[in-house]
Amino acid sequence: MATLGEHRKPWLVVSNNARNRSGLGTVLGVRITTSPKPPLDSIVELPHGEPVAGRVLCDDITYFYVDELEELIGALTPSTMMLVDNGLRTALALR
């Protein structure tokens, strides 16, 4: 996870390592928010104990230039990343 922008909002990098190291200079990310959201399969509630609190908006996908990322906050647990994987599959109609 990383922060980006003037208001230092957290984003979760979801692109795979091969793409991240490809020389493109960009990564794919999804937004993390603390705002209340409706229960949708593409919105993942972050469990207690993760580096940040809130929800991962798997349907809010964008790309960032690597030099825009300001701070590495940490990584989500494998079990939470599986929830994010399912959220991305739902958002992209891959299941």
C-alpha cells in the first residue's frame, strides 16, 4: 500500500510484480477509503489488524507513475488479499 497526492490518501497496488518491474514506470492501484459504502462484492472491508482501516474499492482502478507514490505503508495479509482478488474479479466481471 502507498499514499499518493496532496491529501495523502492510501491506495493498494494490485498489479503483479512482473508488470511492476517491466519498465513501464506505472503500477495499477485501487482506492482505500474510510467513508461508509454500501455492501457490494466489489468493496472489501479491511479487517482489524491491517496497516490501514477502511474499505478497498475494487471497482476504482487506476494507474500511477511509480514516482507519484510517496510512502510505502505496508502490505495486506494474504487472506485479505484473497478478498481483494475476489472483489477485483467481481468488479471486472471475471467470475
